[in-house]
Amino acid sequence: MNLADLSSNLLYVAFVAYLIATFVFGGAVKGNKEGTFNSEKRWGKVAITITLIGFAANLGYFFTRWGATGHAPLSNMFEFTTAFGMTLVGGFIILYFLYKTAVLGMIVLPVALLIIAFASMFPSEVSPLIPALQTSWLAIHVSTVVIAEGILAISAAAGLIYLLKVVDPAKKSKQRFWLEAMMYSLVLVVGFVVVSSFFSLTGYEAEFTYVDKEDQEAAITYAMPPIFGMNEYVALTDGAMTPLVETPALVHAGKLTTVVWSVLVGTILYWLIRLIFRKRISALLKPFVKNVNLQLMDEIGYRAIIIGFPIFTLGALVFAMIWAQIAWSRFWGWDPKEVWALITWLFYAAYLHLRLGKGWQGEKSAWLAVIGFAIIMFNLVAVNLIIAGLHSYA
């Protein structure tokens, strides 16, 4: 067995361990009686042990893939996204030993599972780096970004737990609507995994040529029926579905097609869950947060941001601009990825201002933490998959 195969097997072990730990954490929290933590203390130890085994396997995946590729495994969507899931779990493990809160694991681990499952839908073959990435700045810039985003995602998990506790799912309100919208967005990720797996298993492929933004002819292979066509597309595969809409050269129609298919399938899954359980997903999770300490969740969310924000500043802005100057002879170029990194930074800067200057704590702080995670995910999914730019190799 070579290192590449070993790394894939270790990632699979990590995924299974996280899945098992999720159910154990959930059972530990659900087994608590009102105002007691006996079940959580007993089964929480089992759950964190399984999580540690999974995290060790995850680290093993990371370093064996590094050995197989000869560079830090952070150069494409598969590698970056799996690293994101790993740092999220790593951050949770540290917080668990500080605060002994099992309910955080019940939220963090499923999100990490979705992130790793999302990553698995992208090509995972070991390939040489393109010239632009053959530099030590790859590890410096991208590793600090992925560590920062993993820590910032912890704040969103704590915020989500806070909101599940304080928002009444039986009472119609804007808070109930937006909380359920968050649950819906998580199901959309499941939709992406389902639809990608289905068309991959069926072996669907459709080839087209198109004219890119440089007015050059290029080719694209769709992995699912093309809802959107590339600029001035021409079908090469006989019997391929004709795209419903042609997009401008700036938009990557293949990736936009993937997003739309994911939304369609995810929406169907969401309503199936609603029909089966006859209640909102947020209402299904409500019993798990009955013993949550709101002040503790607020503190965890805040501490995660004051740690993650300066690391993000270094990775996404300072190190990124130094590398941009070296690679492209300019510090800033308004590339879509650069713009969204700046938006993310400004948002968390505003969070700290509102928290420290205006006293936005508790529920307001929780909403901001969750919105911050939504911005990070938009950058990861929409900006990477739909909008073409200098970072499109990711």
C-alpha cells in the first residue's frame, strides 16, 4: 500500500470515528435528566475517546498525503476542505477538555462530517503543483487561513447551540425563520453529497467546448446533467442534455450546475425530513439543549473569535498580500477570493466592535457568530465553485 492509499484509508477511519462519536455525544446529552449531567459525564468520556481516535487518523491522513504529494496538502478544494474539517475537530477537542461540554461535540462533529463529505466529492488524485503554488507560501498562507476558519467555525457552533436553546420553535418569529434557514442550509450540503454520489455511481459525463474569458476555446466535462451552459458552448457528447441557460464567461456554468442540483436535491431531502417527523429540524434538536449553560456558550463563542480573528488577519490578509506581491507583483487585485476574504475580515472586526463597544452579548452575539460562518461557507462554496478568478485553481 502506497502513502496515497494509506492517507485515503486514514481519512475514511476518521470519518467513521466522527460519525460514531456524533451519536455517542447525542446519546450522552439526550440521556441527561433536566438539570443533571450524569449521562453526559459517563458517555461523554467514551465519545471524546472515539473523537480522539478519529482526529489521530485525520492527522495521519494529513501527513501521509503530505508525504505522498511532497507538499502541504492544501492546494485544491479536496485538500483544503478536509483540512478545514480537521481544524474544526481539533478546536473542539481543545475546548472539550477546557469546558467538558458534550453538546458542542453533538453540533461540531456533524458539521465536520458534512465538510469532509463535501470535500470527498472533489477530485482527490495526487497531482503535481502548478507553478504558481510551488512555494513555501502555500503552507504558510493556506494553513493559517484554514486554522483560523476552523476556530471561527467553533464560535458558530456555540452560537447555534445558544439559539437552539433560546428560540422557541412553537412561536412564529423572525428568529425561528432564520434558525430553520440555517438547518435547511446544512441539509443542502447533504443534497450536494447525495447528488454528486448518484451521478458519479451512474458514470454520467457530458463534454462541451466553450469560449473562456480570455476569448480562448476551452473544454469542460460535466459530471451531472448541465442546467447551465458555458459561454458559446458546443456539445461534444451525443445525446447530452441541452443546457437551459447560457452563462457569461465570468461564471463557471459547470460548477453553478452542481450548486443548483444540490439545492434541488437538498430541498427535497429537507421537506422529506419535515414530513416524516412532522416538525421543524430546530424543534427536533430542542430536547438536546435543555441543560445548556447559555453564559458558557456565549463565552466559548466569544473566545473562539478573539483567537481566530488575529490568525485570520495574518493568513488571509498579511501573508496573502505578501504572496500576491511575490507571485503577481501586486499586493491587492480585487480578485473575487480577495474581496470575500476582506468582507470576512471586516465582518469579524465589526463583531468585536459591537461586542466590546456596544455590549452585544448573548443572542445578538450568537446570531453574528452564525452569520460569520455563513460568510466563510459562501467563500468556500460559491466563490470557489461559481466565480472565476485567479484562485480558481482551488
